[in-house]
Amino acid sequence: MKIRLLLAAFVLLLVLCGSVFGEGVSSRGPSRSFRRSLISSLPAGIAGGVAGSTGTTLLFPLDAAKTLRQTNPKVYSSLGSSLRALLTTRANKVGVTPATLRRLYSGVGVASFWSFPSSFLYFYTYTAFKGALPLSGPLLHSVSAASGNAVSSIIFVPKEMIKQRSQMTGMKVGECISTIFRDKGLKGFYVSYVPTLFRNVPSAVLRFTIYESLRSNIEAVKSIGVDGGDDRGGSGGVMFAVAGGVAGSAASLLTTPLDVLKTRMNTGDFSGVVQCAKYIARNDGMKGLFAGAGARAGWSCAFSAVGFGVFEAVKSALENGSENRNFGRVGVGDGDGVGGNCNCVGGRCELKKLR
């Protein structure tokens, strides 16, 4: 309880810091810069929600196999063995049947549904803090990513608890929820909150720092392509997806022990992180903390590639749609694009900022 209170205080401190920073940056009113960042970050939040739901749905079978592998690494020595177990029928044959599909996708509904608000909060908070804090470089990305995780985990943690219990037991979502609530009450949905933050915050800091670095290079290449007449915009989405995959796999590989702790806390009956870690070390050895590291890195590579690729595409579409609506309202001035509210340079038109 004390740790949770400290985490709640940490989130509140981040929000207050953001407000103070926003007030310091803007001279026109209290926290105006921060409020403006909250509004302008809505497209990023929506794009993040769509990306999270899409990635969760497409890669759910691999996630189920990863969960089974981490839960019992002695029985399932690889991702392939856990995937075969999920596809094994009652006749002891490997195949795709209605029963095995139900096993593979057990819990996909709640996971995909709640992925939208969880990912919305994640990317919305990250983008809002990134736009308001008077920081730069890796420090800005780190603080923003940590803030996004702390806020989105309020939804992410119970969603993961229900999903992984459903994957392991085959119970329906409603049955999982009632069982958890009956046995441990509301706090039962948050038993892995601390290990989840221990895993997600370092992972997010690494992922976003790497991704933002790669993204800035991609933007530089795209701008060179546009200025030189060679339109490389069509390949931008693929480049963002590749950058996301690289960032995701690197971050996940380094934080696998934290993911194993989170999975064991969700699927077992442990009173705390220390007890869980001691149990894994005693029964599975230190290698148990890295169970499924390769599989997790591969899964995270695919998830981050889909996630960041969809995120950039949806965000770009939303922002371009908003700009087009503004363009139609304010007018363009002279027909040659000079003067008025429109700047046309090199075949690209951009609206001037209205003051």
C-alpha cells in the first residue's frame, strides 16, 4: 500500500510539474502552454488507441504462447512448444479447430477493447508532457514515457490480469472478473501494479528514446527527399514501423526479468515481488527470469512495428484532416500562394499561424 501511495504521489508530482512548467513557459496565462499541449495531443491519443487495439488483436496468439511459456518454463522450453500445446486437440493432434482457436484467443475481447483507452492514455500523456515540459533530448522522452506509463497502467494492469488469467485457465472474461473480485476484492486486479511499472517504465524509456532518435533521422531523410524532388513519403510508414520494431525488441530484451515477474504475479498466488523473485530463482534458477526472452523480443518487435506504424499513419491522417479543415475556413489569399494565410514553398503549402 505504501508503494502504491508513493507511485500515486509520483504521478501527481508529474502533473503538478507539468502545470508549473506550462505556467513558466507561457506569459499569457497560468498553465496556458500545458493546457494547449493537452488539447493538441488528442490526435496522438486517438492514434495510440487505434494502434494498441490493432496490435493486440493481430498478435494475440503469440502473446498467449508467450504467457504460457513464462508461466511454466520447465514444461515449455520454447515459444514453439507452448504454441503447439495451445493448438493440441483432445485427440493429441496439433491442428486448428474451434476448440484450439478458442484457446488461442481466450481473453482477446477484453484485451483489445481495453487496449484502446489504455493506449490512448499512454500516447496522450506522453505527447502532452513532451509538448509542455521545458526539456529536450533523451531526458524529455524519458520523463514523458514514464508519465505515460504511470497513468495508463491504471487501466493496463487490470486488463492484463484478466487477459492472462483467461489465457491460462480458459475461463470466460466475466468468470475471470468475478473470481478475482471474490477472492481478493478490487485490489486483486492490481496485485501486479508495482512489477508492471518496474517493467514498463524502464522499457518505455528505452523504447521511446531509441524510437525518437530513429524517427528524427527518418524525418531528416524524408525532408531531403522532398526538397530534392524525390518523394519518399510512401516509404515513410514502413520506415517508422522498422524503427518501432528495432526500439521495441531492444527494450523488451533488456527488461525480460521484469516481465517474467509481472506474468508470475498475475497467474500465481504471491504476496509480493520479492517472494515471487525468490520462488523463480529457487525453482527455475536465474535463467527462469529470462524465460522467453527471445520470444518476447520477437513479439515486441512485431507489436512495436505494428503499433508505431499504425500510430504514425493515423496521427498523420488526423492532423492532415484538421489542417485541411482550417485551410478551407481561413482562405489562401493570392492565387500564387504569396501573402494571405498560406505559404507555398517547393510545391508544399502550409498555413501561417494565426495570432
